[in-house]
Amino acid sequence: MNVDLKSKFTGALIGSAVGDALGAPVEGYNMERVSSVYSDGKGWEMIYGRYTDDTETMIGVAESLIENKGFNGSDMALKFIRNYDARRGYGPGSKEALRRISEGESWEEASKKLFGGKGSYGNGAAMRIAPVGILYYDNADVLREIAYKSSHITHSHELGKEGAALQAFSIALAVRGQKEGMLLGLKEFVKNEVYKEKIRKIEMLLDKEANKKEIISELGNGEVAFNSVPTAIYSFLRFDNFKDCVVYAVSLGGDTDTIGAMAGAISGAYYGEGAIPEEWVEKLEEGEKGKSYIRWLGEELYRVKFG
Ligand code: F2R
Ligand code: MG
Ligand code: MG
């Protein structure tokens, strides 16, 4: 694969937004209901093109990394709060963490209070992590550090942070063009036993061309990080093009916008923006922070990286 790096940077962000918008109208539906919506007449045409919290928070991560040329926790939290639009459909934990910060708690402390003091292991940190995956694609240690720190603003549970780091590193390997070696790279990278086991399952499921029911039961399709990040990685590894990967991720049902966004980010980072179906990009929302702005954020991250 010979895809230019700038197109991988913009591809990761636009790919994530496209996956989010494709999955958004069917979020929470089961597999059968998703197929009745997307196969009724029009097939896999984008319905509204409106993105959700997944993309809105990804925009905040990108804006802050660009403006600060790296991580700044209080600024990133502020970007999340300024961009926050409740109509995009936020998870209760993220909403609560951002409310606490907007009322004066520090970004280091607010997320620790959630879920009885355990912190969130929802997929809200992983779904927004694409800018970290591309900016630090060539340095796994820095990538992990920034993935953990940016997650911590809303997700302080180890499983929430590790899920975000795993998703970021998958994007990094995709930028490097390492699809064949991705599982080996992820095995060496991941620290938590829950994710190690999921990676073993991905390998086993790829070997046997498993059906969708097995994927849902073994990898998950829910809104906690360990039941969605591995599913997005599997969706990328199973197919050889952007469209089939994202269609498959959404077709599993459950947290469709988020699994679609994460699969789209990895796939866009691997194949580049040019591989994303034009008709999907055309339908993706425009406006102040729409597709042109998201593409520009990808270009700016490239500029921060390479000058
Ligand atoms: N919120 C939604 N979708 C529902 C509303 C959409 C509807 N279409 C609309 O427009 O209104 N989607 C978004 O939320 C998910 C990301 O969630 P996030 O940001 O991680 O939130 P949270 O609440 O921290 O975690 C999600 C759930 O995971 C469980 N959980 C997390 N930590 C837990 C813990 N320590 N113990 C027990 N359970 C834990 C809880 O059920 C959380 O609510 C994405 O799908 C995004 O698209
Ligand atoms: Mg969402
Ligand atoms: Mg979701």
C-alpha cells in the first residue's frame, strides 16, 4: 500500500466521522433491526449524515492538540465543554464529568468521582482518540501517555484508558501500513489481561471466518470499551476495503455509531481519505464544524507533526 501520509491523517478523522454518521440512526438497534433499516430499498446509503458525540469530542481532542502542539488537559476539557451539544447524544458518565469540570472541579479530579468512585470504562475515550493515534503514530510510549491523559478527562477507569490506548495504537499501526502485523503489534502493546484475551479471540475468530452472532458474543457490540474497541479492530482486519469494514461494524448492531467510528478511523488511517466512499462523504454534514473543518483538522495535525 502506497498511500500518502497526509491522506492517512485526514482519512482517520473523516473515516471516523463517516462511521459515526452511518451508525448514528441505528444506535441501540439489534442486528436484525439494523439490517431492516439499511436494506429497505436504499442499501447502505448514508441516511442523515449527522455526526454524534463521538465526532464532536474527537474534534475537541484535535483542536486542543493543534493549538497546544501537544497535550494540555485543562484546555482539552475546555474544548469539550465549548463544543458540547446535548443533541449529539452523550453518555451519562461523560456528561457528568464535563458538568463537574464546567462547575470548577479540576480535570484531574472530576472523572474519578464517577460510577461510585471507580471511574468510567465506557468507550467515550476510545471513540474520540483518532487525533492521538495519528499525531503519535511513530512513538508507542508517547501515544500511550497521551491516550491515558486525554481519556482521564472523562474516563479514569483503567479499562476505559487502556481501550483508548489500544484504539489509538491500532490507528498508529494503520498509519504505518501494518495490517498483517497488527495483531502481533497489539499483543506486545497491550497491558491489561481483559484486552489480551480479546486480542486472542480476534485471532481465533479471523482464522475461522466466524458469523456475526459469534462476533457479538465473543467480542461484544456494547458501549463499554472492552466490548467495542476489539470489535472495531476485528472489523478492520476482516475486510480489505473501507466500505466493507464500516458496513460490517455497523451491521452488528448495538453501539453502531461508535463501533462504526472506531472501525472507520482505523480503516481511514490505513487506506487514506481517497478510499472512503464519495457518496458517504458528500452526505456527511457541513457547517461550522462539519466535514471541511474535520479535514482541515487532519491537515493541521499533519502540519504540527511535520512542519
Ligand atoms: N449516549 C449514547 N447513546 C444513547 C443516546 C443516543 C440517542 N440516539 C440520542 O440522540 O439521545 N452514545 C454515546 O455514549 C457512548 C459513550 O459513552 P461514554 O462517553 O463512555 O459514557 P459513560 O456513561 O461514561 O459510559 C457508558 C456506559 O458504560 C457503562 N459503564 C461505564 N463505566 C462503568 C463502571 N465503572 N461500572 C459500571 N458500568 C459502567 C455504563 O452503562 C455507562 O453509562 C457512545 O455510544 C456514544 O455514542
Ligand atoms: Mg455517539
Ligand atoms: Mg455510540
